[in-house]
Amino acid sequence: MDTSSAKPTQFFIRKTQRNDVDELLALLNRIIEAGGTTALEKPLNKGEFIEWFLEADILESTVCAIDRESGEPLGFQIASHYGDIPADWVDIGTFVKPGLHKSGIGSALFKATLANLEGKGLTTINATIRADNTGGLAYYTSRGFKDYKLLEAVPLADGTPVDRICKRFDLG
């Protein structure tokens, strides 16, 4: 299929809202079910999505990309104090609708996340990416993230060992 004449995706970025939950949950669960690009292995229910990605006390930023024509959410990004990281760090997660990678959505989400983190006394953003997620590794590297740690042979739910690469982006 020739996509050279395909119309570029037109979108805008805003804070994730409760009325985005159903569509973002469906998007996230499609990504989880496809496998290979997220550490999440089990689809979430609506309550879990709201708790983890919208209302968690550990959240510092939650933004989403919205299609200008349809109003459909096309992706989202969160930054939170998740996991075993220093108190002045946040962990980042980025989820973009399959087929829309390299459309500028990830870049726009990251720019909005950086703006949301300004003035919060944070020093570093952590991204932990499966070593087999070449797209995710390329995305974070292209944003300026640098490798700083390797978590070897972290088992998936089925026991398959998969390395995780920790990358950092220093703020300020």
C-alpha cells in the first residue's frame, strides 16, 4: 500500500480526562494483547485504568493525543513515582495507537509531559523498556534518554526471561 499520499494525522494534546477512559483503556488493552511492547501483560479493567493512569497519588502528569476530526484518543503518556526510583525521579509510560507510530504523537506527548513536570523539583525521568521492544527503545533514545542500567532476564508471566533496559532523561 502506498502511504505517501496518506493524510497526516491531525491531533492536539491535552490533560487526560475521565471521558477519555473507555477509549484509552481499549487502546491500552489492544497494545497489551498484541504483546511485546509493554511490560503490562494482562488487560486492565476500567477501575484499574482509572486508578493507575488517571487518579493515582503518584501521578505527576497524564496527557493524551486527540484526533482533531473524530475526537478519538490516539495515545497517552504518564509520568509517575512508580517503582523503585529516587523520590525526585518519575517513571514514564507512553502508549500510541498501533499504526500511528512515527506520526509525531509521541514527540508531542513528551513535550507536554516536560511542560507539566516543570517546577516540581524533579531531576530525572526513568523509562524501563523491554529489550525486545525496538520501537520503544528507539523512541526514548530519540528523545534524549540514555541507558543507565540493565535488568537481566526479568520473567514474563509465562516465565520467559526478557531483559529490561533502563534509560534516563535528566531534567533541567
